[in-house]
Amino acid sequence: MAIKVADLSKTFSGRPALKRVSLDIAPGEMVAMIGASGSGKSTLLRHFCGLETGDTDAGEVEVLGRRVQRRGRLAADVRRTRSRVGFIFQQFNLVARLSVETNVLAGCLGRMPIWRSLSGCFTAEQRDRARAALARVGIAEQSRQRASTLSGGQQQRAAIARTLVQQAEVVLADEPIASLDPESSRRIMETLARINQEDGTTIVVSLHQVDFALKYCPRTIALKDGEIVYDGASSALTPASLKALYGAEAWDLDDGGDLTLGVNSFLGGHRLQAATAAI
Amino acid sequence: MAGALQHTLPNHRQALSKSLFYAGLLALLAWSWEGAEMRPMALVSDAGNMGTFLKDFFPPNFHDWRYYLKEMAVTLQIAVWGTALAVVAAIPLGLLCSANIAPWWLCQPVRRLMDSFRAINEMVFAMLFVVVVGLGPFAGVLALFVHTTGILAKLFSEAVEAIDPRPVEGIRATGAGILEEIAYGVIPQVLPLWISYSLYRFESNVRSATVVGMVGAGGIGVVLWEIIRGFYFAETGAVMIIVVITVSVIDILSGRLRKLFF
């Protein structure tokens, strides 16, 4: 199994974010994780590579056959596992003042001797790999620029290039297109799908736009209030079944499931306001 | 709207705490008046004295200007090495003082140590180091080094605590270790501030270096101390002019340099 989660729970100061989640993802799969804001999809994704640790009473996460965490404790060799897992963030998380090339080369950090990484002596082979990765995602010309000078879509492509340099066998993408315009979103999703098909990389991507999930990911895991409410073929998800899962208030599916980014962000904001009002 | 309303109608508790604050401030000033032996009338009654005293400074005597410039250069050299050593020491110590980098059991003791470095003035350190390494500029370098390390470690750690944690998480997700997280995620974010703080401390250290000389720690301060004690006020005037010009030039240059990094 590429990813194996058993009985994982997470409580943030008394409020449960994940409730006894179990799932298996096979190598080479491309899986969408959908759910409204606060449904736990980002939290779950962060547990996969140990950026977050679960509750201490139970729960285990294994990635690529190696334990990442168990009962809220990270495995001692979690860094070895992380070096084989790429992570893509909603806010790109590039280092703004470093060049695009250096940001991408950072993908090598998990697997090089410390004297090389601290002195910035990347090997010729690593630099070639960075160049190839930047060309593959289509931002080779920007490699010398500071990361902060790039547009959001370009920054996210640099983040994808970092996972390529990392030669990641699993890529976890946490809302990679939530801060992007529709055209950039489409390009990012297509790049991820291409990497999945060409390299056989296992990809798990959390989204709050159902239409992107249906279009690019054969399998969808749907979360609601920290629990998996659907796990199966994306093609089996219909407007009616989504309505059954989330109720009419979560997603407006009246026009045949043709969701737009605008409608979703609006509803996201609306739900947030409702939640604040409830507090 | 709500804010404006609060401004026009301050509630009673706010008004009370405000007047208590001012009353406390007045009490503090009154209490300090006694201890500081404030006698403003002395400025008026002794105005004649001051006039004659000031007259002794003019015209300044630049007869020994080569010697003054040489000692001024020594003062600058003291400041350069005092600051350079402090910057090198403050990088690891500043990181160890940062709550978002070091665990609390390391962070707290290092912070207290840096507090004590800061709390004690350069002059006091200079007197101690004169005893240890003897009279001369090296004692001045060590004094500036210790005091400046305390200041820079605090300033550096404040910059580190204000960083955006997300790029660091991005580096961590690649499997990088803590040192690599610092080198690639933290340092690039704080470097402009660190350089700016270091240059600013260099400016301050040029000023301090003129003073530490007075306890025998080398440089123009030694000259100043000797001629003031010998009542050579015309020479004192000349040295003071050299100090003012040097410090101003350093201030302007380093101010320009600091702007480059923002």
C-alpha cells in the first residue's frame, strides 16, 4: 500500500477534527479528497507525512510501507519517509527570497549529506534534475527569479517541480488550486494528472471543488465532520448522491452539478460566516 | 462606527485607569527629583562658569592631529572586531533564544544569559577585561563583543520569532533536518533584518568604543581621558570634533548600506 491509515483520530483542544479514520490507497492511484472547509481533509492529509500527529489513544499511519506515526508519536525515521513524499500546499510555501531554482533544489535536502546542503553545494546531477523539472512544469525561463516575483499559478508549478526533484513516490496536495484562478487551476490539475500517469506517482489531492475531483481523479474520498462518508469511484458520485451526503445547504447542485469556483468560494465564505455566528 | 462612538463616550473605567496612569507618572517624576538632586537654578547661577569653561575649548588645538587620527582608527578597529565577533556569536545564540526554534528548556536559560550580557554596560565589561587581558584595545574588543552579543541575540531572535512558518514547513516536508530547515527556511527570511541590525550595532559600537577607552581599553577614549584630566581643553575640543565627524560619517554610510537591504 502507498498509504495506509488505521483508526486515526485527531482532537484540537477538545474539538474532534478526525474521528477514527481508516483508509488504504494503492500505489499509482490518483485520489481526490473532498469536503467543505473544516471537514478534516487538510488535517488528514497533513497526518500522512507527519506534519500533524494524531491522538495518543489509537491510530497509525504508514506510507510506502514505513510507519510515519503511531498513537500520536512520530516514527524516529520520519524524515527518511518524508524525503520520498512530496507535499504541495495551498499557499505554495516557497521561500520568497530564494530563487525558483533553489526552491526546487530544496527537494533534494532530505537525501544529501549535511555539509553539502548547508554549503549549498548541489551536485551537477541535482541541478540537471532541477532544470528538467522546471522545464516539465513550464517555468524554465523563471528559474533565476526570486520565488516572490512569480504569479500564484507559477509558484504552485514550482512547488510541483520541487516534488519532481525530490523524485517523490507519493505526492500529497493540500488544496493546491484553492488560491488560483480557473485557468491556472486547470493547468495545475492537468500537470498533477500527467505526473500520475507518466511516472506512476501516487497522488492524493484535497479539493473543495467537486467538478475538479470528478474530472481528474478516478477515486474520491468524501469527508464530513472528520469522518469518511464516501470512498469509491468518482464516476459513481452523482448530484443526487452528493446531496444525500452533504445536504442541500453545503453545495448548490441545482444546475446539474456544474459547480463553478465562484459559487464554491461564496458558499465556503457563507458557511464560515454561519459558523462564526453560531459561536 | 462603534469605535468612533467609544472615542466620544469613553467609559468610566477607561477614564479612571488613564488618570491613575498620569498620577503614577507624576509621582515617579517627583520621587526621582530628590534622588537625582535636580537643581535647575545651578544652570543659571553658574552660567558664568560655563562661559569661561566653554571659552577654553576655542580655538581647538589640532597640533597633534596625526596622533588623534591614529587613535580614532584604533577605535574604529575595536568597533569592527567587537561587532564582528558579536554577530558570529549572536547567530547560534539568537536561534537558541527563539521559542519557535529551540525547546523551552534551552530557550529560557540562553535568554537569561543574554539578558545578563545586555544588563551590564560595556564600560563595566571593559574594566573587568582590562584586569584580565591588560590595558589596551583588546580589552575594548572583548567588552563590546560580550555586550553586543547580548543585544544582537535578542534582536536576531525577535526577527526569527516573527517569520512566516509556512515556507519552513515546505522545507520540512521534503525530509530536511532542523539545520536545513534553518538554513533554507529561516535564514533567507530574516537575513535583511539581521544585516540591518548588525550595521546599526556597528554604528552604536563606534560611539561606545570611544567611551570604553576611558577605562584604559584603548583607542581615542584613552587620549580623551588623559587630556581632560590634564585640563588641555583646546586639545579636547579638537578630539571631540574628530569624534563627532567620524561618528556622523559612519552613521550616514551605514544608514545608506542598511537601506540597500530593504
